[in-house]
Amino acid sequence: MRPVKTLIIYPSERLDRIAAEHATALPWAVKVMLTGIGAMNRRGGALTSYLLFERPYTRA
């Protein structure tokens, strides 16, 4: 066994807030699904952040 160095990276801003701002970039089918389960509001940004890989979000 040998020691393993770890690196922890924390974002400087909350990802759920950024995701909520960029949720309109999602494909329409995903937006419909997220709207149906109530995740398209500001409080649903955490779920949206897991699904959002559009360029504006990843750049932010």
C-alpha cells in the first residue's frame, strides 16, 4: 500500500443556481420532464445541474 494524494475542487458559486439560470438551454423533452416533476423552478436547480451539459452552463 502507498499513500494517494487527493485533490478537492469546490466551485466558487452554487451549481444549482447557475443551472437554474441556464435551464432554458436544455432540450425541450428534458424541460417538459423537469417541469412535470417541478424541477424547473429555482429550487430544482440541483437536479438540473446533473443533466445540464450545454456550453453556456459549462462555461459559467
